[in-house]
Amino acid sequence: MSYNKILSWCLVFVLVLFVTTRLGAAEPRTMTAVRIENPPKIDGELDDPCWKLAVPTSGFIQMAPEEGKLATEQTRIRVLYDEDNLYFGIECLDSRPQKIVSRLVPRDSNFWPGDLVSIVLDTFHDHQTCYVFQVNPRGVQRDLRFSEDGGRGDSAWDGLWWSAAEITDRGWTVEVAIPFKSLGFSRENEQIWGVNVQRFQGSKQEDSNWSFIRRSDISFAQVSRAGDLLGLSDIKPGLHLELLPYGMTKYTQDLEKDEGSGRRDVGLDIKYGITSNLTLDVTFNPDFGQIEADEERINLTRFELFYREKRPFFMERSELFTPMNLFYSRRIADPSFGAKLTGKIGDYSFGLLTCVDEERGPDPTYVVFRLQKDLPQNSSMGIIGVGKQKGEDQYSRAFGIDLSLRPGRNTINLDLAKSFQPGLRKDDWRASILFIGQFGDRFSMRSEFEDIQPEFNVDQIGYIPHDPHVGQKRFDSLANYRFEIGKFGVRWVTLGQRIHATKWTDDPRWGWDWSNASIILSLKNHDWIILEHRDWYLRWRQKGYRGETLGLSYDMRGKAFIRRLIVRGWTEDNYDWGDDYFGEIRAVSVLGEMRPRDNLSLDFDGNVIWEYLPSGKLDEIRKVGNVRVTYFPTRRIFLRVFAPLNPSLHRYAINALLSYAYSPMSRFYLAYNEQRSKNMKLTDRIIMAKLSYLWNL
């Protein structure tokens, strides 16, 4: 069958599936907000007189472990509001309050496996976007923003809000105050918002929601399943103007050159809600000295590694600018200026980002534009343009168009992208089709086909690695079937089968990767055992290499001192891209999360890889490790020490950070960083102090 016929059949399949699938929608649950004159004191105790005026609601339904049944420990919700804030009073009943799991962690950290409540607000009532406010029994906050009906999360969004919690003899209670000026919503006098509340109970590992969320749904933030928040009227979003200036002083010492220098600097971040659904972010002379360094990793491929973004300016609303990976913000190393305009008008979401980076020679300017339209059944389509300009004739650009269809519980993504480089006019496009299917609660499937033409290149602006001037066709399919055991300490068994094939334009034959054993055991104590065996055939430079991979890992999810411990060992035939030979590797990796105390954590990971020559003789041993210690003397103060270690390259570092939140979203930082080389010789150090203060108008 020809390539064109295959594509035609794929399109027919997509259209048939989209047309014939229908979503059943039950009547949403309702929650009522009551207007008050005298607001509650946010102290975690629901003893203010105004809470007696609220209309309580309950009836939480489990998502896990017994999907669809009422929660064994119920949760009661009360909602109030005044001219300035929306208030939630939540009572989490627990018959064993002494077993409530709570820790002091940095703001925006993952609370798992501790207790928490999550408030989901779809303020535009578009069943697509929402804000999420999470609180644990210590009152620690985490906020996020979701789009695509819970499919894309933005953990970089930070809102100004207040919370407090208290453990009682009946469970724990939490009070939350969310300023309307921290939210975007329409200016209609009468408002209806989507709302849901999730609760996770750590001692029972019970996950429940006020408006039912299935285990097979995208996430707890799937707002198409949320209820309605009624009663809101005559509320205003405010100016939506935030000013976050900073002042910084830094001392840098180069011990190898015996030189030292000091520097003082200032900068400013501005966030302005031009309208209720249009936000402008501007940063002048940003400094990211408090951002943690990258982890040390071992690269076994011939391409550069992908590192996640950690800088807040680029993280917030990143889902708008990163479809198809045409834009990779880590390409911008040291920006001197950045501006970002994001928003939503009707069914259209859009984003415009521009940055000036500091490099040798002319400073390049980056520009990204994104426009996305919502379609029925939580589907969407969009376009994106990305460009980097350095001088008159030095540029790199790309343009893409994508379509996301969500018939029923399935997802189909189609995209097409073209790159633009000086002197090139052909063979510079990429296309892909992705299908993710959920058939019932136990069977799922994922299939993808990608075609990259030889001259397609976004190396200066995005992250789509492939060999220069060589095109490739790639097919990948994964099917999983899960069934319940309920014996011998095993809850579930998941069987997986994967097929992967790649063909390069300089080789007429395909290379294959076949998983003939992929087994995941989910134990009753919530531990996982994973076994995988793959046979594969690699085509490289007109030659074929047959190999296999065998791996075994144990994922322990503890509840006491050891929160999590993952140990993995594997052996595989391997092509050494650096030394250009086909040999074998044996590897061991470990990842651990330990909590000696509720306010002290130790996280670490390490990898050791033994590489063997074709003769069987040991070639080299590679080692890396990362250790992180975080200590909270109080809720507002934390100390973090992070040490990325690479003995193989004689590269060692220590990053220490002291942070004090003296006011909401306003912080003082004191940082110390040092680098060491062979024999642990100190090569350079940096000491930095930074003060920032948030004005929210």
C-alpha cells in the first residue's frame, strides 16, 4: 500500500471516529456562593459567624481506590464572597486525624502523598480553562492553571491568595480567600463559574471529588465534568496590575584566575490584566540567580538532552508557545528584555512572546505567535509562528498548524510544520498524526506517525532533534491492557505491547523496535514492579544492528521515612554514538525521596553505566548523581542545598539557597554557588543577595 493511501485511510478513520462518537453529559451539580458584609478571618478555623450563612454541600465520590462509590470520609464545602474576595471554608472529616499526612514544603511543591484539597474554578465557564488552588493541612499553597479541559497544566502561574488550615479532632479544616483581582473572568453582572473540589486522603490513598471524575479522565482539572458555582453577581476583576521589582548584589570569584568582581543590579517584572481575559507580562533585566541549577544526566544518544524550563517568565502559559516543540525557551540563555501577551477572546486563545537575548555579536530577537480556536467536543485547532533574527541575513523561522480532535474519550492530533533557513526552499517540512484511545477503563492505545524531511531544521529556536540533511519516517504504537487480580498482594496487572519503526532517507530499510514483554504489577501497598524486554533492529549508515534490552525496576511508595524509592537495573546492546562502535551496556539507577521530618526532605538520584567494547572488554564507567536537601524552620523560611555531581567528567557543584517570604509573593533570597573540578578542587564561587516585593493593584 502506498504512503498516500495510508494517509488517506488514516484521515477516513479520524473523520468516522469523530462523527460517530457522542459525549453523554449529565446535569451538573450546583454550589451556591452567598454574599456577606463581614468577611471571615483566615485562620483555618470555621468559627466566624458568616460561615453560618453559607449553603453547605457535600457528597464526594471516589475516583480511587473504589471508583464511583461515596468517599469513606466525607468533605463539606461552604462558599462566601464579598466585594473583594471569594471565600471557601472546607471541612475534611477524618475518623483517624492522628494519621493525617502533612508536610512543610516550598510553595508550589507536589504534596503527594500527603493530604490536600484542590479548588478548581472555571471562571469563564468555557469548559476548557481553569484555575486550581491547592492547600495541605499545614496551609501550604500550590496554584496552577489548566487549559484544554485539564489536558495542559501551567504550574508556573502564581496568584495572590490567602490560606490557613488546622488539624482538629474530627479531621482538618481549611479557609481560603481568593481576591477577584487575581482571577480573570467576564464583566457580566451575573456570573456562573465552573467549580469542583478534589480531596486526597493520604492515610487511605483515597482520591475523591465533589463532581465525579473518572479514573480514565484526563485529570482532576477536567472542567467539562465540573459543577456550577451560582450566586455570584456584581463583582469586578480589579486593575489586574502587579509590579515585582527586585534589587540584587552579587560577588563572583574565579579561583583559577585569582580574580573576583562584584555587581549590583535592579530589574522589574510587570503583569497587567489589560482586560479580564488579556494579560501583558513584561520583564526588564530579569535575574534568575535563585533558580536551581540543572541536574546532571548521562547522554546515551547522539542528540542534545532536553532540559525543562525553570524560569518563571517562560514557564507561565508555556502551553501556548510549545506545540510541536517549535519553540524551546532554553535557547534563550540570558535575556535582557522580554514581553508576553496572552489571552482569550470568545473561542480564540492567543499568545505573543518576544525576547532579546545577549550573545556575542548582535543580540538576537526571538518572536513567537500562537493562535488557537476551540472547537466542539473539547477539540481545537491552531497556528504557531516562531522566529529568531540576528543581523540582516541570519535568521531561523518556523510555522506550524495543528488540529486536536477529542471524540469521546479519544484524542487525535494532526500537525504540519515548515522551517525557513537562509538559502533553503524545499524538503523542509514535518508532519505527524497521533491517536490516543481509551476504550473502557482497562484498554488504552497510542499510535503516532511522523515524517521529517531532510532539510527541516529548528535547532536554533525549537527542539526536534534529527540528523542534519537526513529525513526520517517514524511509526510508534503502544497498547496497554489492565486487569484486576486482587490476590497475592497484587491489585492490578498492566500488559503493554510497543512497536517502533524508523526509516532514514539515506537508507532504504526500516529499523524496528518490538516490546515482547512489558508488565507492570501494581501491588496492594501501592508499590510497582516493572519488567520490560525489547528486541530491536537499528539501521545506521547502511548497516544493521540487532539487539535486545532487558530491564527490571521496583517503585516503592512509602508513607513514613522513605516516601519513594525507585531502583532500576537493565542491560542492553547499544550503539556508542560518541566512540562509534556497537557494544553492550549494563546500568543501575536509583531515585529516592526521604522525609526524616515533616519539615525536612532529602531527594536524590544516581546512575551508573558500564560500557563494553564489541570484544566484551570494559570500555568506561559513567556516573552521575544529584542530591537535594530542603529544610523548613517555619512555613515562610526554607533552606535548600542542591548538589549535582558528575564524577565521570570531574564536575561537582553546590547550590545553596535561603528564602524568606516576608509577604505574600515577596521574598528575600541569599544564594551561594560553587564549582569544583578534578580532585574536588574549588574553581569558582558566587554569592548573591536578592530582594523582591510584589505590589498587587
